[in-house]
Amino acid sequence: MATLEAAPETHDAAAAPPLLAITDLTVSYGPVRALKGVSLHVEQGEVVALLGANGAGKSTTLRAISGLVRPRAGDIRLRGSSIMRLPPAKIVRNGVAHCPEGRRVFASLTVAENLRLGAASREDASGVDEDREKLLSLFPILRTRRNQTAGTLSGGEQQQLALARALMARPSLLLLDEPSLGVAPLLVRDIFRTLGQLKRQGVTMLLVEQNLSLALDIADRAYVLRTGEVRLSGVAEDLRDGERVAEAYLGSR
Amino acid sequence: MSHTIRTRLIVAAAILLAAIVAVFGPGLLGDYFTRILLLICMNGVLVASLGLCNGFTGVFSLGHVGFVATAAYVNGILSLTAEQSASLLPNLPAWLSGWGMHFLPATLIAGLVTAALAALVGLPLMRLSGHFVSVATMGFLIIVNGVLVNADEFTRGSRTFTGVPLDTTLPWAMGWLVITLLVLARIIYSPIGRAMRAVRDNAIAARGIGINVLRTRLLAFVVGAFFAGVGGSLYARYLGSFSPATFYFSMMINQIAMLVLGGMGSLSGAMIGVVVIGTMTELLRALERGFSIDGVTMPPLFGASQIALGLVFILIMIYRPTGIAGGREIVLWPRTSTRPAPSVEEAPSRN
């Protein structure tokens, strides 16, 4: 592993704590260790990509952040305070929205109902209505489909709905799990264009993605995971050199 | 706005109709049809409350009848006068005997007891999903039956528990049915109900957007158990005498069949299932005794009703697996704005 520079996760104690800081996170599914001491951080306004092959621990990292799996060790801090032992509902209330993998929309509910549920953790009714209108403008297809049940939408439309639903929570950190998975190429471009728009609006994102070039296009920084460990990290442009990323992905040849 | 006003008008009309049927029905319909109507009302309470958990949160419970049984016995014990409990249940603790309690308070107490029991049982069980929760809740039903059979001094064991006053008249049953449906509709078509359906559709995504899955399921389970308690109380004071076997697997299967055939995921589905199976059972039972119309005689075919009913179950599941109502509410007057049809032209071509 000596060939790879694993950027040390150090932080200036005097500076404001990062929006998200993960240190030495270990997660096990039964006897299988999915994460073996992962450390990473996301600054306010940043888009950070989490790359790696299947089973590297990318989705597990997101699930640990939003409280869907219980880590065995380590710490997850949001603006300096630990959220690791909080129930998922509290973590959402603290501003972390998770857009899970595989378009997990509520198939029997309408598009409008799905969106309203995304704001289940909020109490400002007028703000919710306002945000729904904004998001329906951002995803015009959802406006035309708003009274349809989500199960009747196409794959790309469901992905847009899942994204819009996560944004309804008005998150300070958006966790995105493979937004391109199972979506037609043309629509993937649309979705990433929307993500770019959100980035310009200042939405902080931690993005899990298999499509390297798409992810590195939008990300400021990236981490490459392999078998539950961070193998490589750095500024997105520096990682465009495919050689090192491939090595981190697949191991040294 | 006009939509809610119209809904209220329809609800008010339905309540009025129910009240008229309940008050004048027995006189006009005669004993036989009144009894069918009474059974439909009682099963309506039970199946609609079963549907809250099974149809809306995706927790397919087989333990509903465990609450029905508990409530029937609680209500039965509370109904006994001092002399009755002295002769029937001589070993009953003093604090429980001789209450001779009225129908309404006894029903409310029975409902609260079953709701509390559901909270206790649900806390571990509502963490489970899929067939795990079905088998586990069935375990609860078996335990309840085992307790009732063996708690001799409270229940007379497997011997018949008797002496419960026959208080369940059509107005009582109809009244409780109306209350049940109103409360359930109020829950189902509220933000809480939306959360329930979200949990049913996708528990992981629901958790991800901050819905407390356990609490949502538990609420449905507890409210369902309360009305199971009401239904059990109605049954207890309808039958007058019963044993633990009255409230066991055959009743459970009957209720599940009504719910699934009518259609899970809507109140109208539950009611359609109850009415269709309730009337069909009676009709087939009448036919199987044999009849003759205009000289054409039909010989009695005993057992034919069971076979015909089974065939109907199979046919509905083949041709309409989501039940007769298909998960939607049946509205008498369709909404003015209809839902746009799914986009046929693009959906199949993508992905």
C-alpha cells in the first residue's frame, strides 16, 4: 500500500469543524467487516465523491452516516457533534438526507405524497410548499406526473423523484447513493446536470457513484474505497489520471 | 374545498343510513336477515381493524384473533354477576368477580386491555418484517389460546364459558362499525396514514427520510388491537357462550380470507370482503339444503358450499390478486379531476 498516498485526515483544531467528519469508522455485518477504519470529511458547500468497486463499502458508509446501520467503532460528527448513536429520524432532523440506492420511492403513493413525506421531519408548512414548488420547477417531469402513483414512473423519473424527495428535507448534507444506477444514459446526463445546479446553489453532497468520469466531473474531492478501506483520496482533477485510480480500485498489479 | 364538503355529506348520509337500518332493520328484515347483518357488522369491525396493520403498514399479522379472544374473555368475566361468577368461576379472584358490568364500559375496558397487550407484544414483534412477523404473530395467537385453555380459574379452561348477557343488538354492532370505520379512515387518510403506507412500500427509504418505522407499525398494531377488542366484546355478547376454540385458527383464516379477497390497503376492500363472503356463505348454505323452483328440484348437496367458496377464493386470487377492491377506495361519486393515465408511450421503452 506504500505506493498509494492516503491523505492523512488531519484537521486544524482552531478552524471550524467540517460539516461532516468520519474517523476510524468500522462496520460489520455479522462476521463480515464492511468498513475497516474509514476516515473522511466533507466541508460545507463541497461535493465529495466516494468511489470504488462493488462491495468496497461505499453504500455502507452512507448508511452508517444516516443511522441505518450501527457502526462497531469510530465516530461520525456533524458540525463537530457526534451523530453516530442517534436514531435515523434524529439524524434527518439534524440536516442529513439520504437518497438511497435503487430508486426507493413509495410506489403506491403519488408523486406529491412522496414529496410531502420527504419533508416529514420539517414543521414549517409554508416553507415546505415553497420548496415543493421549487423542486417541481427543477424537475418539470415530476410536475406533470404529480398525481400519478410513483410506481408508474419510469426508472429515470423515479430517480428524480427520490432525489427531489431527499431535497424536500432541506438538507445541509445530501447523501446520494448511485443516482445513475439503472437509469438510461440520456437521463443520467439530466440528473447530473441537476446535481450541478444544486452544487452551484451551495448544497453539500457526498456522492457514491460507479461512473468515474461523471463523478469526478462534479466532485471537488474524492475518496476511493477498496474492501472497506480508503485507498486513495485527493482533489478530483488529480484523480483523473486513470492509472492510480485503477490501482486503488483493483489493487496493485 | 368542495371535495371535503362532499366527503362530509357522503359520510353523514352513510351514518344516517346506518342508523336507520340499525333501528328499523330488525323489525323489517326478520330474525334471519338481521342476524346476517349483525355478523357483517361484527366482522366488519374485525376485518377493517385487521386491515389497518396488514394492509397499510405491510406487517401481515396472523395474531389479530389473539386480541379478539382476550377481549371476549375480559368482557365475559366483567359481565358476570356475583351469583354467576360464584357458580361458574368459583376460584375467580375477588377483584374480578361480581362486576356485572354494562356492555359499553366492559367493551372499552376490553379494548384498552387488548391495546395495552398489543403495545407489549408489538414492541419486539414490530421490528420484524415479511413472513417472519406473520409466523411470530401466529405464535402470539397460539400462546393466547394456550393461556385461555389453562387459566381455569379465569376462563373455565376448554369448557364453555357461559352466562354472558346477549347484549349485542344491531344498533350496538352497527354503531361500533361506524365508529371503527370513522376512526380508521381518520388515521389512514392523515399524515400518519401516509407514513404507514410509506413504511409498507419501502421500509428502508422510510427510515431514510426520518420516519420511525417501529413507532408507525406499533401505532397501527395497537389501534388495530383496540378494535379487535371491541369486535371480540361484540362477539362475546352475541354468542353468550364460547370456548377458546371459538377464537382460534378457523376464525383467523376466515378474517384473512375476507381481507385478502376484498382487497388489502383500503377500507372499502375490507368491507367488500366481509359483505361478499358473509352473504355468499349464507347463500350457499341455503342452496346446499336443496330447493325447487317451478318444478325444477335441486337435491341437497351437503358440503357443496365449502367447495364453492374455496373455488371462488382461487378464482379471485388468479384473476384479481389484489382483491376485489384492488387496494383502492371505492368512491360512490368519482372525483371530478381524474388521474392522468400512466404514460404508456414512454414507460416501456426506457430502461
